[in-house]
Amino acid sequence: MQDNTTERKHGFGTAPVFFTAISTILGAILFLRFGYAVGTLGFYGVMIILLVGHLVTIPTALALSEIATNEKVEGGGEYFIISRSFGLNIGATIGIALYLSQAISVAFYVIAFTEAFSPLFNLVAEKWGWDLPRQVISIPAMALLALLVLKKGANMGVKTLYVVVAILFSSLVLFFLGKTTYAEASAFTPLQGGIRNMDQFFIVFAIVFPAFTGMTAGVGLSGDLKKPRKSIPLGTISATVIGLVVYFFVTWKLAGSASPADLVNDQLVMAKIALYGKIAIPMGLAASTISSALGSIMVAPRTLQALGVDRSFPNRRLNLFLARGKDENNEPFNASIITVIIAFVFVALGSVNAVAKIISMFFMVTYGSLCLISFLYHFGSDPSYRPSFKSRWYLSFIGFIMCFYLMFKISTAYSLLALVVMTLIYTFVHYYHKDRQGIEAIFQSSIFQLSRNLQVYLQKSKKIGSSQKWRPSVVCVSRNTFQRDDALQLVNWISYKYGFGTYIHLIEGYYSRNTHLESKEVLKKLIESSHRTHHNVYLDTLISPSYTSAIAQVIQLPSISGLENNMIIFDFDREDPKDLNQIVDNYSLVRSGFFDICILGCSRKKVVPRNGIHIWLKTTDFENSSLMILISYIILLHPDWKKSHIKIFNISKPDQISLVRKELENLVREGRLPISVRNIEIIKQDENISPKQLIIEKSAQAGLTIIGFRGEQVKHDKEKVFLGYKGMGNILFVNARNHKDIL
């Protein structure tokens, strides 16, 4: 057991994620366009916009948080998550579009920043007759922003962000403290809120929606976070929720503080409402836009750097140039230069309105992809998908559907254009990287689950007679089905959701008409029983003249998943172990097929799940340990074990106790396993007490005890390895063919 965690160079916590996201959410749209939305649609019309918009943003925030707590999110944020789920080619396609959106967003926010200087432009025009272009403010602002990021990097950028966000929130406080004569006369309450001009709903929605899309802005800092699994969910979700609350109260304040005509015709109407509004609102607008620009100019280069690291572009030198970082923190200096150049071009042009619509489409595709990833992971039931934060599959599905529905409602033309652009990018990327896995990567688990469920359904209806990540594909052969059902139960627990199970009842004898008819009757009986127990095990019978020949046939059977079986289960009665010698004699035969081997020692005692699953690990037994833990985790998620727990025991030498405990606690934490550290017990090795005595003493009442064994033990001690556990319940002896990756 090894700790594979890596230390982050930066010590960023949750605050940068939150502030980057909230500053983008509460951006230029809030100050410049929200009054227009309230004036046009009325209070309840904007409430509907908030509801519909957050049917995209909240599922996306939850999906993003879920995925981020399942894997180590490295540099690149959303791009990293998508590329590691959909494959590098799809990831690069969305990543390039996402990067361009982020880079052009820098220019969009800088140009919006100049709106804060409208009083100055008006004063110069009235006093001297000069109609100054906005570039006299935007280009110097862009230059200062570029200088800050290129010279000081993310550390200074985050510190500056704190100051800017403080100004932003101060201006909002002054806005809520402001009073108007209209407010005193109307005494507005939400119960008086109206709704109007709903024929213009999607026109206004298209104008306002970009305000809600900043919740993923902080995710781009993933490579600079100390604990991304903690910071990304907490920062993203809190920013989304707080943003929704602020928008609700801003809508309330606007509706009650100015007439619809003033709200529609004056884009800086908030300045007439706020306390010290002529100063506070322009400062708030400046703070919101510059903070959004600052967030984008920190995030975009990290996306581009991650694309370079993954060799997404066809030119090797270009990839190396973009991937190269600066200083010990690996600041994306070269990628920042490219981002600054792109931003300068659009700032100099002075308008990004047309491009802004395509930007919105790219963001929608990104959000839809994140929701789809979460949905497919839920549907695929991959045992390696163990996020510590969990969303719901139906929320992810709603988010996915809403993303693409709203894309076409906002603008069919721009939606089609965005999809065409992304298709061209994918064709370009795939042409140069034909060896890379495509979109089938994430659909694989879903296909396996669909295949499993369809085959079990077809069998129950009597209509019929390699993933890289490990999941159990179990086959069990037993001739004792109607004497005890412990083995069938075990296969059911393992294959309930995360695995695939085939249970074969052995009929010893030569194949004949009589034995064939007998096998049909037995299978019918088994299937009828399965209807009552509602299990997900594929049932079959096998006629064979001997136990050895039966095993030789069984290990060659394909799994119901379409893959080869990778685990075989045998069972014997510990009080009458007449079958054990045959299992031991055939161990080498099964081992030649590279199977994980599980031998269930059945007890006459009733299984009591609430007494827990006890795992006995050995420091010298590295290969078996991971399989034992994974099996216990998978069993624990079956409804039968709902109120149960897992307890780990390890017998160690005195000088290794602290090291073993640390390794086990790291394994549980990094593997996102539902095991309390209080349920990890390290026992000091005592030469006067045998391991079997300790196991009997500690695990006599356990619902299930899992013990590892090695082939050398079977060869030397034969049946003795599995006997001698007097008074205990069921024991599962595990022998893994190789180590399984838990992290």
C-alpha cells in the first residue's frame, strides 16, 4: 500500500476558487443589463429567468463538484475533467473552444470595464467636444492587467482579486442601502411583482444568462490548489448559491426602486438607487469587470498549458512551448503571453458582441458535457467512481438537457455555428491523434451496465435459452445450491450494482436426455427463486462428469458483460468440509487462467450484516489487500448491508505499527472508502498467539470475515489453510492474481 498523493506547489485554498467564481457571477451583466431585464419582464419574469438559468448552473456546479471529488484534478480545470472522462481527443476539442472563450472573455470584461467611465466620456464630450474612443481606457487597462499576470503570476493575481471583490461587495451593500422617492411611493413587495412582455423572454434571457455562467471560473485554478477535492466543490457551490441569493435581492430592489421605463432606458440606473451611487456603482462596475477579467486571465492560460501538456496540437514545439512553466510554481508564462495577445487584439477592435454569443455557446457545451459525464458515471456504476460529494443522476440529466435546449432557444444560428466549429476542431485533432481513445471511453461502463441488465432481464423473461478500470466479473460453480445459498448470496452482493455475476449449479454426471431435462428443471427453479429475491445474477446449469472437468469448462465461459470473467468463487461447509479437498486440488488449474480466487467457508451461523465486515490484512500480503478492501466496499453497498460497516485489522511488528496505520489511513482517505479511521485496528504481533487465535477472538461475531491467502500456503498446508476457525461465521478467503488500484 503506497501513498501516491502529490504536494501542490501553491498553497491555495478554497477562497481563490470562491472569489474567482463569485466575481465572475456578479459581473458586468449585473450592473449594466439587469435593470433592463426587470424593466422588460417584471419581477416574476426575471424570477423565471433565474429559475431557468440555474437549471443549468446548479446541476453543472453539483456535477463538477462530484467529479472533482472522485479524481485528482490537475491543471486545466474543466478541460482536465472532460479530457480524462471523454478521452483526449474530445477533451482537446472542448478544451480548445473553452480556452478561446476564456481568452476572448478577458477582452469582453475589459471593454465592459470602460462603461464605468461613461461619466468621464460624457464630461469630455460636453466640455471639449471630444468623442473619445473606449480604447483610451481599455488598452491601458489591458496593459496593466497583462503586466500584473506576466510579472507576478497567480499569487499576486489572487491577492488583487481579494481587494477588487471587497470593492464589489461594498458597492452592492451601498446599493441595498439606497432609497428613492419611487420606492417610498410604491412600497413594493414580491406579492405585487408583475410579469410582462413574455414574448421577449428568450431575447432578455440571452442578454442576462452570461451573468450566471461564472460558477466554474475558479475551477481553472485546479493545478494551483492545495486540496482541489475540497476547494472546488466548496468554492463552486457556495459561489453559485450566494450568486443566486444576490440576484434575487437585486431583482427585488430594482423592481421596487425605479419605474419600468427608467429601468429599461438607463443602463446605469443602479447609480440612481444606491447610496453615493455616482461613485459606488461605477466603482462596483469597474471592480466586477476587472475582477472577471482578472479571473479569466488567470484561468485561460492554465487551460492552454494543460492542452500543451497533453500534446493536443499537431506541432511538437508548440506543445512544448505552451506546456513550459515558469519558476517552481510552474506558472503558465508562455500560455499567458498567447492569451494576452488574443485579448489585446479584441480589445483593440473595441467590440466583441458577435463573438460573445459564440462564447456563450462554447460555455454551454462545456457545462452540458460536465453534466453528461456525471450522468454517465451514475448510469455506468463504475466501482472506481467513488466521489466523496454526490449529486443525483436526474439533476445531471436535467442540466445536460437544459444546456442544449437553451443553446438553440437563445440562437439557433450561433448554436449551429458553434457545433460546426467544434466538429472542425475535432476532425483536426483526431486527424493528428488517431491513436487516442475517443468518446467511447466514458460510454464503456454504461454499455456494460446496459448489457448486464438486458441479459438478466431476458433470462428472467424466458425469451432466450476490457475496461481499463477493474470491476468484478464473477463466476461461481457449486453443487450445493439447494443445501445452502451462501455462495449465491455472495455473488448477488458483488454483482448487485458494480459487478457482473454468473452462478452455475453443477449437476455431476454424463450428458444425456435425463440429465438435460434435470438441468432444465433446476434452471427453472433457480429463475423462479430469483424473481422472489430480485437479484442481478445470471443463472445457469452445467452437466459434467467430474468436479475438475466442470471447473475446466467454467473458467472458459465468457462473462455476461461481454468480457472475460476475472474472479471465481468456490464454497465449502466448514463443519463438513468434504468439498474442500477438491477445491484445493484444482487450485493450480484455476490459477493457470489468471483468475482472482475466492473460497467461501460457509458456517451454520446466520449472517448478521450489522455486525460488519472484518478484513484481516498482512503487511507482507500486498497483492491480496486491495482486492479484499474493494470486495468489502462493493458488498457494503448492497441493501442487505445498508446498516453495516467495514473494520480493518492488521497484525504488525511493534516497530512498524505507526507506519502501517499511516498507510492504511492514507489508503482509506485517498481511496474515498467509507471506513472510519476508528475502525482500523493495528495489533502488535505476539509469537505466543497465532493469527488464527486473534481472528477468532476479534471476528467471531462478524457478519463476514475476509482473509487473504497465498498459493505457497495452499501448496504447503493444503486444506489446513482454510480450517481451524471454530465458532466463526462465514469466512471469505481471497487470493488475487494482481494488485488492484484503489486510488
